[in-house]
Amino acid sequence: VQLQASGGGLVQPGESLRLSCAASGFTSPPYRMGWYRQAPGKERVLVASVTSGGTTNYADFAEGRFIISRHNAKNTLVLQADTLVVEDTAVYYCHAYDRWSSVGHYWGQGTLVTVSS
């Protein structure tokens, strides 16, 4: 199983980014996929998640600015992040939870998002 994240970079406050995650090796679409982030010196926290049925969950800071979506057939996950602020600077990690797997939780390698003027 592999989760390959991409799309991070340096942007200015107010700009947007689109993060993508390509999942491979799963025998069926993971039950839940999501994005977490970890800022320097802080714990990793949930940004947003979406189930295979389309149910979404957003952190308070992401509500209204970020949109998560997935394509089950292609096993891809996208996070559209708009109106970015300096506090959004972090390493963003793709996550998948496969309830049929003994491993359960899978993580991508992370992609750095830097918001700075």
C-alpha cells in the first residue's frame, strides 16, 4: 500500500493550493481517507476526512475554506485549500483507514505547505 501526496509549495496569504493524494495497493477503496497536518513544534491534527460513501468531516479551521473530495474508482484524494493564512503552514499528510486491513491506518510521506508574504 502506498499513499503519494503532492501539490504543496510556497504561496502568499489569500492564495490557494490543491493537494492530491494517489493511493495504490488497496484491494478496495479505503473506508475513510483524509488530510492531516503538522506545524513546527505542534501535534499532527486532522484537517478533513471523507468516507467512501462521501461523508465529510472538517476541522473548525478548515470549514468554509477547504474542500475535500475523493474519487473511489481512481483511489485519489484531493484537498482544495483556499484563502490560505500563515497559520496554515505545515506538512500535510494523506491518511487512509482500511477497516479490512490488519494494519488499518496508512500514511503518506507528507507535502510541505508554506504560506508567507
